[in-house]
Amino acid sequence: MTETTGTCRKRNWLLLGAAILFAALLAVLCLLLRPKPGAPDRFVIRYGSGEALEIPARETRTVVIRDGKIVDEATGEGDENVIRIENGTAWMETANCPHHECMKQGVLSADTVGSRPLGTWIVCAPHRVYVEYAGDGQ
Ligand SMILES: [Zn+2]
């Protein structure tokens, strides 16, 4: 082995090391800079035979669902759910389902998802009305 090829080999190893380091740095940067997937930003209300209504979490709105359809106002007739969305929170305001389980599930928000038994969901099983706190990729 001459001295020239030895230096050349060393330089190649250095270049390879630098390339690997650069690639690793790039990968870390990509991980740090990508937007958080699934950060909740909207409430998705599922009802009826598969219909879904998406409402941005910051909106303020009352949604009334009766017998699987969205209606203008609550009358207490049929299978009725009144869902309130207000400044990043959602809850089942009233419902005439048998045991009002959906009303007992409390407020759904970024602050409560971690401690709620149903996580990102409010579920009214008897009426098949579901509210999900959803984000991208969910
Ligand atoms: Zn219910």
C-alpha cells in the first residue's frame, strides 16, 4: 500500500462519515419540523346512516339531530340529541335517550381527551350519534 492510496482511503471514510452525519441531521430536522399529525382541530358528528358533519373546533354552534337527521330546533320528539360546540369544546347538551349516558360523558376538549374514558369521543349508542374530536390523519 503506498502512502497516496492510504490518504485517499482515509478521505473516503471521512466523506462517508460526513455523509452519514448529514443524513442523520436531515432526518432529525424532518422529524422536528413536520406538523404534529392528528392534532385535533375539528369535531366530526356522525349520525343517521353514515352521514358526517365536520365543524371547526373554534366555532360556536348548536347541532340538533332528530331521528338521524339534522334539524333546526329541538322539540324533544323522536330520537333527539342536542350537541353544543363552543370555543374548542363540545358536549351533549340534551338527549332523550333512555339513560342519558351521552350527557354524562361530559365535555370533550383538548384538555379533557386524556382523562375521559372515551377519549376523543362522545357516544350516544341508542341514537347512534357520535361526536369525535379529530385532526389530520385521524
Ligand atoms: Zn344518548
